[in-house]
Amino acid sequence: MYDELKKAINESESIVFFGGAGVSTESGIPDFRSVDGLYNQKYKYPPETILSHSFFMSKPKDFYDFYRAKMICTDARPNKAHKALALLEEQGKLKAVVTQNIDGLHQLAGSKKVYELHGSVLRNYCMKCHRFYDLTVITESEGIPRCECGGMIKPDVVLYEEGLDDETVVGAVKAIADADLLIIGGTSLNVYPAAGFLDYFNGNKIVLLNKSKTPFDRNADIVIRDPIGQVLGNVMNST
């Protein structure tokens, strides 16, 4: 299957990668829905509740206690998957990364065209004056982070009950629609509306790299169950 993937990449001129939490687990960032994922751990409130807009507005201190402990991984570094995708872009083959992750590791690895569907922990803004802050405003503060104007600072991440950024959606959909090869990796494809973006693909081949089965397996031309970093790292080292 690795040879098939290598051949598909070599024959393609416009590749788009669509990825989820499984891309970053090899960097030590926990996912959400696996057996050991955040959603299967016990907290004072369910993680899905904590990560909602209404909870953030009503209990911001509890939100930030969880957010600092579980959603920020400052020690994480790009793994073989991130680096392989950055190399593919450098070679001119990969046109965009569409990610559901909020860790910024694709950019840290060198990727330039990244559509972050759910935002990024690296960006934060004041809800009152809209001034932007980097991650240190969260990590170096306690309780509820406040702007100099007194406004509450919010991470630039999409919480439950919030919509996706329109500009990001348009860019991601166009990239997928224009691709001739779509590589999907590290995602259960159960999160909407993001998973629905795949319906816009009109290209030649779909590759699915995921440890477990997904609803999209039957639509894929190549399905590989190995760790995504192992797959992409090996393929790029042999191209």
C-alpha cells in the first residue's frame, strides 16, 4: 500500500491534506474520542460542555482551568507527518493543509498554506477591544486573562455552539474542490460540518490514513491503518 501511495503522490500535481487529531497524537497531544481521549476522562463537567460557548461565557474561570491543563501543549513539536507535508508543499505538490487541529504544529513544521477550521491556541483576542495576544497571555496568567482595557480574552478557537470562520471555510472548500489527490489522515470523520467538506472533492484519488475504520473508507482508493507519521515519513523518504 505504501508503494501505491507513493505512486499516487508522484502522479499528482495538486494534493490537499485533510487532517484531524490523529496527526498530532504522535507529538504527544491527546485526541478526543479514543479510549484514552479527553472525552472518555472524568471531569467536574463533561469536556463537551466545558468547551462550549455558553460555558465559556457563564463559567470562564472553570473553562480556563480546563483549557490550560488539557488544551495547551507548549512542549509539543512537529512529528514525521507534519514534516512530510511541509516537504510536499515545498516541492510544489501539496497545495493546502485543511486541519481540524488547533495546535499550530503544521506551521511550526514549515507549512505555509494551512486552513485551521477550528482556530488556533496560538491566537487570542480581547472580546471588548479586539486586540490580539499570543499564547503567553494564557500560559503566564491565572484565572481569567484580561486585556489592558479590562475586557476578557478569548482563545481564537471554535467552541461548541460557534460557527466556523467563513473565509477559512471558503478557502478550504476551494482547495479540496481543486485537488487531484485528497489525503485524509488522523480523523474519525464524525465531526461536522468539517467532515462534509470532503463532498466537494472532484479529483482522481482519495487516500485514507487512519488507525480505525471511518464512514469514508468505502469511498477511498487507498486505505492504510498504520500510524500517519510512519506512513508519510516512509513515503517521503523514498520519493
